[in-house]
Amino acid sequence: MKERDRLAATGLVALMLVLWLGFLVHRSPRFAGSAWGGVLGVAGALVMLVPLAYTVVKRIPPLKRAVTPRVSLRTLLTWHVYAGIVGPILGLLHTGHKFESPLGIALTAMMLLVVLSGFVGRYLMGQVSADIREKKELLTQLELAYRETAGELAAHPDQAALLRPVTGFWARLAAGLLVRDDDALAATPIRALRLAESMADLEYAIRNHGALKRAFARWAAFHIVTSLALYALLALHIWSGLYFGLRWFP
């Protein structure tokens, strides 16, 4: 299900980018003010309000306790993702590819930025978290195997003695020359060396993934800030549309 959601979201983001690039081949200056243009604009604005539900429920504990027994946060997050992409798609259709006013250009650019930042944060951060979990599970298995191997070496001091020449960094690089694979006595020391190297590689990868995850946490903050800017521009756009569109009424 997660893979299907990822593919669907990727397809919608690709559609949004194609629609945005449509201004290269199509422009309809009067469409935004037409009946269908207005319907698409209102629908897009309403759909773009849906993602607020997940953000508000997640960060207000009393509301979270009241809502989550009926609608899970995972479901709200799914709505958040899809509505966060579909709303801007409707907004792009509403424009008719008329990007002339500074407000319209800023609103369009912010829609694209919010969608792309949310998409990157949602799926890449999820992939990083999954990779970290897999590596930690594998590291736990290797540590158990290493303890068993260390117990075998403790019971056979003659085999443990084979590891003394490879205690330094450069000596470990030359361990293949110092300890032969075809030596039955060296089977356990070789296994210990390979387990230790594998654990060191995994620990290094986990540290790097942790740094990447912290970077994505800052990316999430950036997504929230840009979302707030989007809603501010959207409110200004709606106000200007009403003010300049309806001011001729007595």
C-alpha cells in the first residue's frame, strides 16, 4: 500500500509540473475569470485547506485525543499528501497559464515549492528512516554473532592469538595476507574480523543516516514555513479577487 501511495503521489507531482510547464505552449488570459476558471479556483483553494487538518490535529493534544479514535493520523496524513498536491493542480488549471501579476507569480511559485518540499520530506525522509531501522536490526544480528564468535575465541586462545598481528589499522587492511582462508585454525578469527568490519561499516552508515535525518527535520520546518507563506498569499489573492472583482457593486 505504501508503494502504491508513493507511485500515485509521484504521478500527481509529475502531472503538476507538466501543467506548470504548459505555459510554454498555451495561455488563456481570460480563463481565470471565466465560470469554469472560477470553479477551479474556488475548488483548489478549498482543497488546499484540507492539509491543515493533519497539521492542527497532530500538534494540539486535546484535539488529537478527540479525533484519532475516529480518524487515524495515518489517514489524515494520506489526505494531507493528496490534497496538498491536488489543490495546487486545480490552482494551476485555474490560472489558464496567465502568469503576469507579481501576486499570481508568487502564489504559483509558492505552491510548487510547498508541494516539492513536502514530497521530498515525506518520501525521502521515510526511506531514510526505513534504511536506519533495517541497518540497526542487521547490526543487532551481527553483534549477537560477534559475541558468539568472541566466546569461541575465548575458549581457544591459540585461535585468538592469530588476531594479534591485525590489531592496527594498516594491519587490518593486510589481514587477508596474514590470515589465510584455507587455514582451518583461522576460520573463527577470520569470521571475527569480518563481523567487526561489517559492524564498523554499519555504525558509520547509521551515523551518516542520522545526520541526514536531522537535515530532513530542518527541511520539515522549511516546509511548514513555506506552507504558512502559501496560505498568506492565497488569502491575499482571494481578497484581491473579491475586492477588484466585486467593487463595482453599489
